[in-house]
Amino acid sequence: MSPRTGTKTPPRTPVRAVAPPPPLDLDPKVVRRARTLARRLGEPVVEMTRTRTTVSVERATLRLAGLAGADHERVPWVNHLVDAVRDQVGLEHGVTTPVWDALRREEAPDLLTLAQKASAGAVAFRLPDRRRELTAARRAARAAVRPGLRRIDRQRATRERLVSRLGDPPQRPWVYLIVATGDIYEDIPQAQSAARAGADVIAVIRSTGQSLLDYVPEGATREGFAGTYATQENFRLMREALDEVGAELGRYVRLTNYASGLCMPEIATLAGLERLDMMLNDSMYGILFRDINPVRTFVDQRFSRQIHARAGIIINTGEDNYLTTADAVEAAHTVTVSQLLNEYFGTEAGLQDWQLGLGHAFEIDPDLPESFRMELAHALLARQLFPDAPLKWMPPTKHMTGDVFKGHLLDGFFNLAGVLTGQSILLVGMMTEAVVTPWLSDRDLALQNVRYVLGAAGGLTEDFRPPPEGFIQTRARQVLTEAVDLLERITRDEGASGTASIPLLEAIGDGTFGLMKRPADRGKGLDGVVVRADDYDNPAITMLEEGSQ
């Protein structure tokens, strides 16, 4: 059982052990204090999420019940149905009770037809006032949602079976490569070629701006901008293609996409249904870098992480983004604070340690004296604080100048730092970062760089032992101390009333993370947040928290 949620703990997905990192002499009392403070900051946020729902959580629940497709203007039926229920009776009680009450009253023969009629204003929704009718509607809703969760369970079992049969990559870190042309049919051959060249994880970046769409596009898409739209059909096509090349190579190839933005719960649900293996899912990224309302984000991320926990999906968090707006040395402790918060929010939602792909990055100015030593200190600190988490190590971007030769060398140092510090997931850096969208030849050179470092220094972590009072040890302890100091300062802050009285929301509003000020009463998607009524019902949340079949 999960100690925080009471949910049944699913079986662990087999992964290869990460080599033990070089030890750092960290004070265990300071480490415990850091986690205690992170939990103290996170608990009121979780309590807040338990009293609210969002339009995307309700749409995700309908997707689990099998509602898919869109109208002639490409507006999804789940959007039509949730909007119709909200307009007539509100979402305070959940969308499923009015919907399955309408189906029981034969307003339509099935869920799709009901959504189509609702879009034309031809359905009268209500909240049953008789106990028997209310109970019957909720039982019907639970029965309708159950097959979606069972499909997620079957997809997880399929992954377990394929990993067992084909095996994982022969060594860590897993090599993570981005593919995104905007056209899913162009992405597929590139992804298969990347796997043949050594990539273990294929990430399909979403089209620019998709995180701000309050709907999920439908079907296979060919018109993305600097990325490919995340859709259920695109997920299915890429998963099929990677299974094909995985069988050819004799190893399981993992697929990644992005569960963030205004449709985070829906995209997480579609990922579970189509057997994605990793999803970018950060508790604060959408708030800080997309100006999505903080309350909306925290409510959505808890549901999405419950889905990820059920599906056996590894999340990737976005701490690397802080260092693109703030200085990587001065703000190093904010990365640690965010990692601790992501750990708390993840485990509270049911994720296990092996699913916490906490992020950090190689972003210190390379012209700074001792920059590489500081990178090692930061990476070792993350590795020791989270020894069982599959840390995701991100390459340099902020200080890539367009000098491709220097950039290629910097990527080599990044790869070496990943090997030395026992990182788990290594995103392949491109020498043309900040110049062009990488060509296939750029990816090939980048993979050669990774292969050389892994082949030449793959076991070096066994020999690397920073001296007890040396530069690396001292810097790591300094960052940890600064992280605890920041956590204590945030914990002491108290607002006046409502969500503003939650210290973490106040800190986000004050610009503590990534220098972005995001107040709790502003931001995109706030109008999609609904305070739950006392009799709110959502069968998906109930079954996820029960761990029921």
C-alpha cells in the first residue's frame, strides 16, 4: 500500500540498477530536515486539490469511459459534453452523475450520441434528487470508467512482458533523443533510425503552444510547429513503430511525450491508454513558464500523476528550465527545492521512487572558473538525495553560442558528467542547439559523442571519489544548506486568506522559482477550476485511490 494515499502498490517495472554514485558527506539531519519542510509545504497544496476539480479532470474521466472523436470543427466531444453539463447544472458534483443519469433516462443510446446531442442543446441534464436514481447513475458511471482503467492495466502488463522478453538497454544512463518534425509520419522513420543508432528513449516534442490549448487535438497530424501535436492517434502510431524497431533490435525502446499544460490530465490518460513509458510532468513548469493558473496546475497534476502511477509511467520533471531564466550557480538551490517538492507531490499521488525522473541540468556558464567541478557537485547532490530515482540529466542550452565546435565539446563534458555521477536518463545534446532545428546528421554526431563517452568512461563512476573536504563536497553541502534555508523561509510565510494563505502558492506568486511571479488568482485556465460540492463524485479518482480494478 502507498503510505500516503492508501492505494495498492503496483508491481515494479523491471529496470537495470544504476551504478552507486560517489558518496558525498552530507549531514543526514539536514537531508531529513529538507524532506520534512518539503512535505510541510506540499500538504496544504494537496488538501487544496482535494476540494477542487477542473474541466480537464472531468474530460479525462469521460475519456476513460471511452468518449473520443471531435465534431466537424475539430472540437472534441468531451469538451462539448463537459461544457453542456457545466452550463446546465455545474461541475461541482462531477460530470459523471448528470451524464449517466441522462443515459439512464434514455436521453441518448450511448455516450457519443449524448455528447453530439448535448452540443446541439438537445439534452436536459439534471442532478437526481432521489437517492435511488443518484446511486444508480453513479454505479453506471463507475462501470463505464472501469474498462478504461483496465486497459491501462493491460498496457502496463504488456510493457512488463516486452521488457522481460526483449530486455532493457545494456547500460545506464538511458540515451534520450528528441524527434519532432511536426508530421507524425516523418517522425516515425526518424525515431526508428534514432533507435537503431543507439537511442533508448524517443521523445516527441509537442507543437509550439499546444500546452495552452484547452482541448486535445484528434487524429494523426502533419501540421505541427517546431513539434508534433500530442494526440491519441499519434501516440498509437509511434508506439507501434517503436515496438516494431524494438523487436528488430532486441531491446525495448521507450516513448516519451508531454503531460503538461491545460490538458495535462487528458494527455496523461491517453498516454496510459496507448502505453507511453515516460511523460514530462512537473508540478510547477506550467505555472512558471506558461502562465497557467497555479491552482489549475496543482489539481491537474495530482490527477495526472495518479494515472501515471497506475500506468507504470516514469515522469520527467522540469527543473532544468529554472536555469534557463536564472543563474545556474546562484539558483542551484531552487532546483533542489523543486526536486524535493516534486518528490513529495509524486509519492503522495502514488508514484514510486523508480518513477520519479527528477530533472536537473548542465547549465553553468562554461567560462566561469571551476564550472565543471560545480556541475559535478550539483549532479552528485541530486544523485545522492534521490538514490532510487531515475534522474534525468539535461544538456547545455543557455550558453550554446552557435560555435558548433565548442558546443560539441561542451556536450562531451556534459556526457562525461553524466557518467561520472551515475545519472539515469541522459538527454542527447546537439552541437547546433540555438542555431537550427537539428538535422539528422547533427543527431548522428551527437549520438557518436554519447557512445564514445559511454564506451570509454562508462565505468568511471566506480573510480571517482571526491575528497571529503574538497571543492565538490563543499559546494554540494552549500547548495543543500541554501535549499533548506529557502524551504524554511517559505514555510514561515503566511498570507491572509484562501489560497493566498498557502505558503508555497505565495512563494510562486513572489517569483521565488525561475524569477517568474505567478499569483494564485491569475493565469490561464483559472476559469476551468471548480470548487467541489460535499457530494462530489468522480469514479476515476475513487478507483485510482482505492487501487481497484
